[in-house]
Amino acid sequence: MTLEKVIVVGAGPSGLLLTLLLSKASIPVELIEQTEALDTNPRASHYSPESCYEFDRAGILDEVRVAGFIPDGVSWRKLEGENKSRLIKITNPLLKRGEDPNLAPYRHRMVCLPLHKLGKILETHVKSQQTAGIKYGWKVVDIGEDTEKGKAWVKVEKADGSTEMREADYVVGCDGANSIIRRKLFGDWVYPGYTWDKQIVATNIYYDGFKDVDFDDSQFFVHPEHWHMVARIQPDGLYRVTYGEIGGLTYDQLRERQPAKFQEILPGNPAPDRYELVNFSPYKVHQRCVDKMRVGRFLLAADAAHLCNPFGGMGLTGGIADVGSLYDSLRGIHNKQADDSILDKYDEVRRQIWHDVINPISTENMQRLFQYANADEFVEKNPFYKMIKEMQNPDKKLEKCGPPNATGLATIDIRHDTTLRQVTLIILFCELLELALQCLGNTHKDPFPECNAFSRTEGNFSHW
């Protein structure tokens, strides 16, 4: 069937990207956003090769690379000591002399750009498309289907209080963790999963003290209390500092604790007058996934469909991979290369990828930072650390594992191909983990058995 229109709800990065991809495929799209402008709160900023692949298909990758930068990699460090010693590092592939930066593996290398700047790039491109339109200040208040017409509809409330019905072949909820589309489909308090008993605070800061230490562009600090992440997110020296906090504290309590926290974790132990705090955003942390990403003519993607903690960027990567898969599915229907059942496959596989890949790996990414009494215990016991060190050991011949470095671990391919109605699940990260462990004489199928041992609060997901 030729699609007459698709409605996308939510003008975050996933909604904007899906709108752009569909409109460039000559599918009319209406993007509905309840706020009057794009969100500028500190959020994700690092885009994996999977994300860059989708940016390339949308025609924005070069612009994203110019506006951002290519980070040098990521390390894990100990908090103690003046230089906050680096324990291990995974590098971004470096361009070799004479090699073309637009060819693999360099074309889709990880790139860094604050999410609101990506949003502006996407918004500009969407507005240039004749088959796309953005409706700001429109809030979805009800949804339904007209089975006789074969359409889905949404009822929107505009800023002036008036309401209007809008219909389309399909409606896609890309409206985030508080998704009204998901709530209307399943109920206000139905989002299977759990909330961590810890919370995080994401901040953006300028601080000259970072110049005095040998920091990488991104680093995680292993500590039972003061676990955190520090990453450069703009070429001008803006840094993201995201740290763990006690669960249950109010915004005011967290804000009051922030100066002491920075004095504890930042190099040089600075007082507030030595840095500029640009943004301060506390978050509860969730691991959740819906039971269905498709209900009739309604579809869910990204945070509207699943959530995970932010350490490692699995949530953003998974959301953008959702968009790529859904775009292929809808384009296949539009071009009469697939029937409506392709959307059931989208639902099935994207949820499988969340359960089998995103959820366990993101859980281990976060738990690894605080589960040990100190960094020495991390070095002694953590399987991830041991595996990376073995792969980077030039004296150990790991013939099955290829070169003695861990650059291949910088990515997890969680896309799947729906264009030929065949699903491809490539889990590079897990394959490398298993292969490396086999090379070390360990064929255990679960390299991180301790990742299920953390404390959690079931059923609590208010105040996203």
C-alpha cells in the first residue's frame, strides 16, 4: 500500500530522525510536539557507529561531524591519587596516513555532539522537506483507530485550548519516557521493568582544571560511593559530568550536595568559584521495556518503548536503531516490497534486542562502576577489565581474537535488516567477549554472572 501519511509524536532526536528519513523517501509525515521548542537539558552526546550509519542515510552525518568532534576513546580510572590513574582504555579507530576518512571503519566512527545541537540540525533538515511538517504546541490527548477507513487518529489540544483530530496510516510514538501514546495504549502506570535504587545527576560544566590532568575525552571512575563519568562534549571545552547519588533525595537536596560532590570527584578539588555550572539535571534510572511495540496502527520507538541507564549510550543507540528499522519497514510497505506484517517483525526483534543485548550490557556498564569496594578489587575481579587487558597484551598471542587491542569493543551493532523480511542480529560486543574468554580458556556463556545481583525497586517509575 502507498502510505498517505504517517504521524510521528515527539520531536526529540528519534522523532526528528524518523520524520526526516520518511520524508526523504517521499512519505508524507506530520511531526507533533507538545512543547514550543526543542529540549536543551543535558542528555546524551556520543553517537555510536550504528547511530552514525543512520545519520548517513538521513544525509546529516557530515554536518554532525563538523559541528562535533571525534573522541579519542574511553577509559576506566580510579578516583584516588592526584592523577586519577587510568586502569584501561578502549580507543576510537585512528585514521592512518593515506587512508580515506569516508571509508570503513572511519566513516562511521563515534562522534560527539550535545543532543540539543543534533536536534537543531535535524529540525533544519526536516523543515526543508516538502513532505514533512512540524506542529509545535500540539498535545496529544486521545488516540484511536477507524477500522472502516483503515486509519489511526490522534486528538490534539493546541496552545489556544482548541482541539483537532488528525489521522494517518500509522502513528508512531517517539514521545519519550512519559509517552502519552504508550500510556493511552497500555495505561498510565504500565511500563514493565524496574527503577534502580540509585539516581544520577547530569551536569555540564566549564572547568580549566581538566587541562591539568591526563584525561581522555571520556572516562568512567570506579568507586563504591563517588562513581561518575567525565566526558568532553564540545570542542570549546564543555564537559559532561554525570555522577551517582543516593536514591530518594529531592532536587533541592541534590542541588545542595553538588558543590561538595564536585570537590570530592573533580581534579584539583575545586570550590564553586573555579568552575561554571551550565546545567544541572537529576534523573531516576530505569530498565524498562514494553510488552508490545506495535498495537494495530500504533507503533512505539526509543524511550517511549524502552529505557536503560545512560552509561555506555545503549539507550540512545537502541532508540536510533529502532528508528532505522521502523523506517525500513514503513518504506517497504510504501514501496509495496513488504506487507503490514513487517511491523510485527519490527516489534518482535527490537524487543528481543533490548532484552538480549541492551538491558544486560547497560546494566553491567553501570554496576561495574560501584560494585567493588575499591579500584584494586575491580582490577582483581572484574571480567571485563581482565578481558580488555588480555586483548591489549602484546606478549600474548590471541590468534583467534585478531590484533591485541580492544578497538572492536567500541561498538555494538544492534541494527536489524527488515528490507528483505529477514532479521539480522549482529552482537559484536557479545561475540568479542565470548571469543576473548574462549581464548583465555574460559567458555562460560555468561561472562558477567554478577550483573543480576544489584538492588532494585520494582514498579517505581514516577517522575521521569
